[in-house]
Amino acid sequence: MPTQTVTVGSSVGLHARPASIIADAAADLDSEVFLAVPGEEPVDAGSSLLIMTLGAGPGDTIEVSGDDEADVAAIAALVAKDLDAED
């Protein structure tokens, strides 16, 4: 299963707005993608509520995994981006 480890780029971590943006993008993919704090159980990246339960703050490490390498890369790029800076 393809996996990428990325650093949370949003200044508030994976809170409401970043989690919603990531979940919306994951829901549009053709494969399932999961997010996890290293050593913890992965959660469905298509659920903003589950993403927020990770409790990941800015600069924390997140593992992004799934069956499709391109989909994993797309979600990993969003996790690493400062989504709070978007309008």
C-alpha cells in the first residue's frame, strides 16, 4: 500500500477548515485514502470529523496511505499545504 509521510502545513493543524478541504478532495477520488498519526490507527480521509479526531497540529507528522499512489500523493500535498491561507 503506497504511503507518504508529510508534515501538517496548516497553521491551525488539521482542524475544521483544512479537514473539510481534505475530506472533500478525498471523497472525489476513485480510491480510499487514509490518514494516521504514526503509531495510531488510520482514519478515512473522506471524513472531516475523523480527520479532526487525529488531533494533528501544525508541524505534526501524518502518514497518508491508500491503494492508488496518485491519490495518496494528492491528499499528502493537501495535508502539507497551509490550507488556512486559502480564500
